[in-house]
Amino acid sequence: MSSVPLAEERDQKLPVEFADEKESINITGFWTFLVTDVLIFASLFSTYAVMHKAAALGPTSVQLFKMGPVMLETLLLLTSSFTIGLGVYAMRRGQVRALMLWMVLTMLLGAGFVSSEINDFISFAHIGATWHTSAFLSAFDILVGTHGAHVTFGIFWALTLLFQLKKRGITARTARKVYTFSLYWHFLDIVWIFIFTFVYLNGKIVP
Amino acid sequence: MSFKGLRKPYRSLALAAVAAGVVSTGCGQQYVVLHPVGPVGEQELHLMILAAIAMAVVIVAVFTLYFYAVARFRDKPGNAAPYRPEWHGHKLLETLWWIIPVVLLTVIAIPTVQVTYALDRLPKGKNPVVIDVTSLTWKWLFEYPGQHIATVNYLEIPTGKPVLFELTANSPMNTLWIPQLGGMEYTMPNRVLPLWLQADKPGMYWGDSGQYSGTGFEKMFFKVKAVSPKAFAVWASKTHATATPLTLASYHQLLKHDTMGQALYGSYPKDTFPSIASGFTLNGQGMYMTMHGPHGSIKYLPMSATQK
Amino acid sequence: MPAFIVHLIHTLFPKTVLFPDILLIDLGLVVGGIGLFIFMTKTHRWGWLWREWLTTVDHKRIAVLYLIAAIVMLFRGGIDAEMIRAQLALPGTHFMPAIQYDEVFTTHGTIMIFFMGMPFIFALFNAVVPLMIGARDVAFPRINAMSYWLFACGAILFNISFIIGGSPDAGWTAYPPYTGLAFNPGPGENYYFLALIIAGIGTTMTGINFLVTTVRMRAPGMTLMRMPLFIWSAMVTSALVLFAFPPLTVALAMSLFDRLFGSSFFTLGHGGMPMMYVNLFWLFGHPEVYILVIPLFGVFSEVVATFSKKQLFGYPIMVASILAIMFLSYGTWVHHFFTMGAGPGVNVFFGLSTMLIAIPTGVKIFNWIFTMWGGRIQFTVAMLYQLAFIPTFVIGGATGVMLAAVPADYQFHNSYFVIAHFHNVIIGGTLFGLLSGLYYWWPKMFGSKLNEKQGRVAFWLFFIGFWVTFSPQYLLGLKGMTRRLYTYPAGLGWHELNVISTVGALIMGAGFVALVFNIVWTLVYGERDLTGDPWDGRTLEWSLPSPVPEYNFARVPVVHARDAWWDMKQKGQSLAQLSPEDVHDIEMPRNTPVPFLLGVAFFVVGFALTFKWWPIAGIGLAGVFAIIIFSGFDYEDHHHLKAEVVRKTEASLGRLQG
């Protein structure tokens, strides 16, 4: 680790989060972690694909899904991916206040997404469509629920980052943390696009 | 690949290979897998023997090189064998041992493909005897839809005719295995899987479950009696006429988590087995769901019925 | 045992089954625990334990922790094996009740794979990988410690089921719906799922850690094609872990939710699909087999080169074959259930892919033999295990190809033929490899060679015991004996072979005793190795003193050839080569209680969920998040080792010039 060159020795053209060798290794590590998360979601998607038709005596996807809230959720999450992108852009230009503002906006959009999703689940429960009802609902709940839990976790993560940014400003280390958070957030956005397409759109058409 | 022409010598070689074990126990017939009495078991045995011989070639080759190397290149004073510490590759040799396994595996792979497809088809021109098998905790329920009889932990089958088992479970998974007739297949809740076997010689064989399913699982042995088709018809009609019927109430008794001996039933209720006969390949139509768990109602509905 | 204690246990832990022999062992554990507590307090060792071991992030110490856990678990799994063999020796015996037998074969498999094999492999990775690539630690030392404590937490949770009663009893594969509440109401399967999920998270993090370590932390000059084969195997294994454990975690979590929260993934009713579990499990399970053996391919490649005094034969081909195995291992999982009605097309595909994977494996065998060819073979214990491995693994591989012939597998499936096959490859490949690695790197880890004479005794007991145990089991498979049978009727001709097999198990048990004696004897009387290079080794770890100082390399080496240290020795470099100017301040990771506390918090969650103590589980979960957040705010996770201190240490080891 002592072989790590100091920031000023490294290529000055590198973005701030890659400037330190150790932080750069951390980013590699986070990408590697994302691979495992992709595999988690891949397993959940394949389970859903297999169990989609196993609605038993419960409602089918065509009967259950309401596209209105889903469109809203999609809109909120896609926008939040854009705002965190702007945040990283601000970070690379050293604007800590702008970065924090964009992060707060991202968190709010995320919170909107989660609350709409929770609302959906409650309305499903009201008509008796819980994951006890059928394998289809189990698979649906765990796939969408895992994604929702990821988003929720991301909101709290961003909150802890705000405190760190406030205290320390943009350093190689906080920049790396914000950058990995943005990777995580974009990743959740991509997963949602798959959920939107293969679960909601497909489920509304194919019984 | 003329697989059939080669089978006899392979068979004798393999029998020689296990001769030691056979002699030590004095009872070769107990190697049930090596003494099949029907076409399914026979084809599976031939493939085993072919694979064993191909692998024996590998083993002999590797062992020869290995023992020679270990004997010759010991670190002993005065060892005259050449010492070449920088020798790190040889193109021809390395290519050679990519090719050898490829050739040997091709020898196994071709008949594997042939036999796998062959065993998935019932022999043409023969009407099979259908037996609906449900594994219960911890017993086997065999229903004969053609004969309208049912048995528990006992099978009687005609010789010379394929027997089509339709397998499901109202219990954890099990596998139906009658080693002398041929290989096993799983029984699974919410699915019906097919398996066909055939006995060519009359006799008393045994079957078992190969998949652990709880504390009474080792009691899932059952007897399989193969008799002439005529005797089978006599047995079936006699059972139908004289044995007590299996009622829904007594079916629920069977669902209890316990072991039991053999039983014969003169008839059985309609809904104890999934109602649509699965085809021999299970695309789509083979999937069923239960309305309730193992202790509630036992009705089955095909999935399409619930998705209007 | 007084009745009120039994009553108390049953109130707190409903539906557990306590066996009298376990109560006796519990009593022993309590007495032993109190004894240990008094000893630690009397000798004032608690602080030492906390500072040196519980909070350490040093990969070399974590390696020792993994090793201790692995050997303890080898003992536990071995006792289970002996009990299985005792029960099966004769027909119709009731050496123990059926339910206990079911628990014993379940814990045997689970422990040997997840809590013996994996940690033993990680012990070797931790002990050697950074040293071999010229690094001062792994990429993420703190996460490395977390991995260990999550593994330990999982292992303890799993073993506690034995102490309280009610171990899991659904086999190490835990197929639903037998694991569902309808058939398995006790807490046993909760232990299984929770322990494996928690330990699995740790394992996944280890995979990430060693993949990034081997990709990013190599010393200058160590290009990919100059990496020792063991590093290649660590890299490939880590990648396999990365892709294999997520499906397992998902499958286990779904089974757990079916039990705890009433979902309907794999249930008998509500459209549940048990087969999906089987698919996900083996999507993990088959790569897992290679996770268990590829690291040992690496060990054998190092051992055979060192003790043949010769370069590894066909290095590029060895690398290519390891990569081929990695990719192919994801395309073979259905061969674990050809008999589940997937149809001939699917079965043929997976049968052929399984045969295909035999090709790169076979190529490796030839290359090992030709590494010895033209060398000078030294019969050390490490080399003996390598020499035992080749014929054993070849036969295990051959029977594996027989199993890949799909219709033949219809007859072999779930029979003792399969049992014999996978013990043949797991013991012949994994265990022999682990022991080979243990004897080979022990001097590097502990500073003295394991006694070779005693090691030979243990080796021959293991080797002979193995064949006596498992060759009869091939024949039992041909006689129609299926696995996991509690007992079997007389008259099927099974019992002679079973008696032989049990005798073999006893011989292997004696081998284990000899191994432990060897270790203890060496720890007490072992002769200190002062060279740091007792085997005349070829790779960088042998350029360091034994045991290795905290910072590993006072100066990061520059690599010019494949066998870097051999190359340096050929060029006449000596050990005392370091000039004082080469030594600078070194940044090292600081010890931290975070990983240990995280393990404790996870344990609370796991144990509380097992018995559905919801509030306590909630507290544990809050603890987990609190610790993670706290860790995020901790920026003081490293410290600087002063150059002066390093110089002093190196000088005391006689490695500093002037």
C-alpha cells in the first residue's frame, strides 16, 4: 500500500475519485460487488419467469397490475438517475454545495418512488394478494421488494454521505464514496427498467 | 457407430471387472444393476460398460506414465535419469493429450445421445400398461387406471410389455427406482413425470426410493412381481372383484406421515391423481397445482383452469 | 442432567429434539468452557485475544483463524462420518434413532463443504496469496476480517443446533418441499438456511476481495502470464464464488421465507415449484464443486514443481485449462438431476458439457505427470499427497464421466455409486490438496516444518483408509443401495461391503488423530526454520522470513520471471539484500473491532430468527446497520509504520545490509 503514488504524482487528467490508487482499487471492488448484485437479480428474474404463470387461485398479473403508479415510479426513478449524474458532474468540478443539493434531490425522488411502491403493495394486500396466495405473487414480491429494499438502503447511504461531505468536503475518499453510490443508483435504475419491461409491461399483456 | 455389434464383449469384460466382488460375496445376482431383466436396464448397462471401458483406457495410460515417472525420477544419489529443470513444454505431447480425451469422450458421447433419445420414446406398436404413481410420506400408491385397481407398496406387472409410470408426489420428492428394470425418475408435487420400464422375464424384483424424504424413508422398499400377461389380467380382475375399495377417507389415512406394509384395493377415487394425462414429453401440459396442502382437500386442477 | 434444565431448554427452544448423548456432550462443553474462561482470566489473556486476534485485519492472522476453524470442523464432520458408518455397518441396526441419523448425515455434508472445505481453502488463500504476488495485504483488509467473522458466525450458528438439539435433517442439499413447515416443523432447517446465508455473504465478500487483490495488487513485473498457478487458481476461484453464491443466497432466502414469513415459493400448495430450488441450488452447486477443487489444482501445481526441482510443464496450457473449467462449470448443473424429467434435449446438452469439462481436467493431469518427468522427485509429505492425488483423482474423474452418460446416470443417480464418486474427487482432490498445502506452507505460517515422519503416518492412514472406505461403495451402488438410508434389510447382500467401508472410516479417523498429533507435537517441539525457504521454493513467499513480519515486504519486489524467487536465486540474490535506503514508511491497515462486532450482530439476527424471537432479531438487525454506518464514518482505518521500525525488524532477522 505504500507503493501507492500520491495524488499529485498520478495523472492529473483522472477524475477526482480515481486520483488515489487505493480509492481506484475500491472502485474496482465496488464494480465486482455489483456483479454479485446482478447475479442476485438475475436469479430473482429467472424465478419470476418460471413462476409467472403459477398464480394458483390468486390473481394473475393481468388482473393485478395497475400501470398508473408504475409509470409514476418509473418517471421518479429515471429522473433521480439523471440528478445523481449531475451531482457527480458537480463533484468533479469541485462544487460541494451543488453536489449535496443534487444528492438531496435524488434522495427525495427515491423516497417518492419507494412510497408509491409501498402504496402498491398495500393495495395488493387489501384484495388479498399477498405472497402467501401463490408462487407467482411470492416471486413478484421478492423481485420488486428486493429492488425496493435496495433503493431504500441507497437513500440512507446517501444520507450518511451527506454528513461526510459536509464535514470533509470533496476529497479523494469522499469523492470515491459518492461515485460508488452513483454507480449503485444507476444500477438500480437499470434493474428497474428490466422490471418495468419484463414484469409490468409483459405481465399486463401475457397472462 | 455400431454400438449394438460391440455390446457382447463389453459385457463380458465388465463382468470380469467386478468378478472379484462377485466372488467375495458369492452372489453375483445381487449386483442388480448389472443383471437387468428388461430392455431399459439393458441399454443403460451397455452404456455403463462402454463408458467404463473407455475410462479404463485412460486410467491404464495415465497410471503407466505416472508410475514410470515416479519410479524413474526419484531424487536419489546416482540416479542416471536425465535431469532437465528448464524443460517446460512440448508442443506435440501437449496436443496429443488434448486429442486423446476428445476421441475417448466421442466414443461415449455418441451412444449417450442415441440411448437418451431412444429411452424417451415408448417402443412403437405396443400398448403400455399405465400405472399412476404417487409417492406419499412414506409409502407408494400405485393406481392402475386401465384395471381400476390400486396397490400400496406392491407392484404387479405383465412381462414383455412396456409399463408407463406417471409419477407425481403428494409428499416431499422421492424417486421411483426398480434397479433390475432400469433407472429412476423423480416424483414431485405439482408435476407429473413419465418413466417407462419393462420386464422380459417373470420373477420377483424389488424397488425403492432413491431420494431421502424423512425419517420413514428407508421403509419405502417394495416388491415388484412380473408375471405373464395372462396371469396379470387374472390378478387384476381378481383384485378388482375382491379387494376393498380405496375411499377418500382411506386415502386421507394414507396421507398420514407413517410407514405401512402392502395393500391391495379393488378401486380408487377419481381425484387422487392429476386429471389430465401428461403426454410423454411434458411441454406445458404436465404442470399441475394443488388447491391445498397435503392435509387439506386433494383436488388437483390443471393450471389453465385457474387463469380465466 | 436435571429435568428442569431440559424443561427450560424446551420452553425457550420449542420443537427441538435432544438426544441423551448430546446432553452429555453439552455438559462436557459447559465444563470445558468454564475451564477455558478461568484459564484465560488467570493468565490475563483476554486483552491479548482481543488485540491480537479478534480485531486483527492482518491476512496472515486471519489465515490462522480460518485454519483453526477448518480443523475443528474437520473433527466435527469426521465424527459425523464415523457415526454414519457405525449406523450402516450392519443391516437393521439402531445404533442411533432415525431422526438423529438424518441430522448426522445432513450436518456431515454441510459442515465438510461449507465449514471445513471453504475455510480451509480461504486459510491457504489468506496465508499465501498476498505473499506470492508481492503485496502487503489483500485489497480490502477490513472486509477480509468481516468475511471471516461472518463465516464464523454462520459456523457457530450451524453448530449450536447440535448443542441445543434439533439440527437440520434434510440433507446438505435441503430440497423442498421436505424443508417446508408441513414436513419439517422444527427449527433445524432455519439454522441451516440462516447459517448458510450469513456464511455465504462472508464467502461472497472473500471472492470480491481476492479477485480484486489478484487483479490489482500484484508486484511490478508480475504480468498475468508470470503469476504462479496458485494465484491463477485463486483468481478463478474468486470469480466462481462471485457467480455461484448469489443464486444460492436467493434459493436459501426463498426457502427461509417459506418457513418464516409464509411465502409460497416451493410449497406443496399455492402453485409452489420445488424444482426451481433444485435449479438454483445446483446453479450454485456445480461451480461450488470447482470452487472446492481449483484452488487445490493451484496447490498441486506449486508443490509438484517445487519437489520435482523443475519448472511446471505446459504453463500456458495449465492456465487455459483452468479458464476452460471455469467457463464450462456453469454449463453442467443439470447433471445433478437428469432424472427430473427435463427431457432428452436438455439432458444430452448437459451430459455432453459434463464430458467436455473432463478434457481440460485430463490435460492438467498429464501436465503434472510431465512436470515430474525429467525432474528429481523429493518424497516430502506435501509431495506424497500430490502423488496420492493423481491416481485417486483420475479414478474419481473416470467415474464422473460414467455418470455423465445420461442413461447410465438413471441407474447411478442417488445410489452409493454417486457417493463413492464425489468422495473420490472431494477427498482425493480437495482434502489431499488441502493437506498438501498445509504441509507445504506450514513453515511459512508458523515458522517450523511439520514433523515429516509423523506426517507420513497420517498420510498413509488417510490414503489407505480412503480407498478401504469408498471402493466398496461403488459396488454397493451397483447392488442398488441408495444414499441417506437409515438402515437396510438383510438379504440384499449389502452388509459385507458396508463392514469393509466402516473399517476404512475408522482408519481415516486414525489418520485424523495422527494429523492432530503431528500438529500439536510440531507446535511444541518443532524446530524453528531460520532460512525462510526450507523447501528451496520457487515463488515469492519463500523470499520472506518465517513467520512473515506484519508488513510482509520491507521493499516491494520487482518480478522478472515466472518463478520469481527461483529466478532471483539463479541470479545470485541472497536474503540479506536489503539496503537501509530502500526502506520507507509503510501504510498498514489498522486493527478494528468492526468486523467482529458485525459477526456478533449477525449471529444475534440469525439465532433470533431461528426461533422467531422477532424483537431480538430486530435489535440485531439494527445493530448490523449501526455498525455498517459507523464504519462508513471511520476514516482512521490505517496507520503508518515508521521506516525505523521496519529497519530494526529486518535487521533483527538478519536481512539488512550493513
